[in-house]
Amino acid sequence: MTLPPPDDHAQRLRLLEALLFAAAEPVDPNTLAAQLGETADIPALLGELAQRYAGRGVNLVRFEDRYAFRTAADLAPYLRIQESASKRPSRAAIETLAIIAYHQPVTRAEIESIRGVATSKGTLDLLMEAGWIRPGRRRETPGRPLTWVTTDHFLDYFSLESLRDLPGVEELKAAGLLDARPVLAGLPGSSDDPPAKDDDQDED
């Protein structure tokens, strides 16, 4: 049985709130409109809901063209679960993720060219298991190599509204996400020097 969408403003706002709370992933306006009805002003409702939650422990956050409820940014340090060092992504995985984020869609060969070392399948598997990357389209070039791109979960996890909010390399270093050495030539704020060589044995 299909329920008719509510035609009362207050009920629409309540349903919007419930839909966003129940969703496992950020939701786009078209999906919300399908539930709230064609006459519902989705942008206005989202704006009103965001205003209601501003300053509270949970905020309505926009990720590119999708919306979700998330813990207020200033409270994140109180809720962050500290993982053991053994579970932390390796340097190789973090560097690979950064290259994909800034150069996507990018092939494995291009990642290796930028880093200056071979990238093991285990590194890409680790990033996929974390939900941060996914396969993109194949290049229309000989061999049709697979490309890699970041996911919505990547934006969500790192509290980015869009890829335009990606920090520069110096900011990544300051946050402890990259070594001080200039390994990612070609990224915003990186050195023009060629990447240092390493054996990538810390990947698997």
C-alpha cells in the first residue's frame, strides 16, 4: 500500500527529518521529493530543518548535492574512537588515497607514476574496504585501464562538503596525514621535486 505524501507543512518537515535520520547514506533532493510530493519545496524545507538543528549536537550537513545528519563538528573530538596503531592506514595507503582524491579519475599506472613506486593490490583493497574509493570508468585507451575515484563516504568521513574543500598538502602534513617529505609531486602546495623512492613494503 502506497501512502500519499503529506500536504501539511509541519508534517512534511517531520517526514523530511525522519527520512534523513533513517537513511544510511546522504540523500539527494530528488529522492526526498519522491517521498514528500511534487509540490513540496525541498530546498526551503532543508533550509528550515538545517536552521532548527544549527547549534545542536547534531547538524544537517550538505555533501555536494546530498544531505545527512551528522554530529556537530566541534563535538567530534569528544566522540572520536581512537584506533590502535596497527589498524591505522599505512603511509602508502594515505598517499594513494590523496593522489586519487586530487587527480581522479586516475589509473593505477598514473598513481604509481606520481608516487614513484609500485602500488600493491592490497593498498587499493584496503581503501575500498574503508569505503573511501571505488572503481570508475575504464579509459578509452589501449588496454582500457580501470580508473579510481573517491566515494560519498570519503567526503562524509573527512567532513568535506565537496572535493573543492580538499586541503592542500601542507595542511595534510600539519594534520599528520602525510610525512614531511615531498612525496606527492603535483598536488596543491606540494614540492616540484620528484617523489622519494621506497619499497612500499608497509602496504600489506
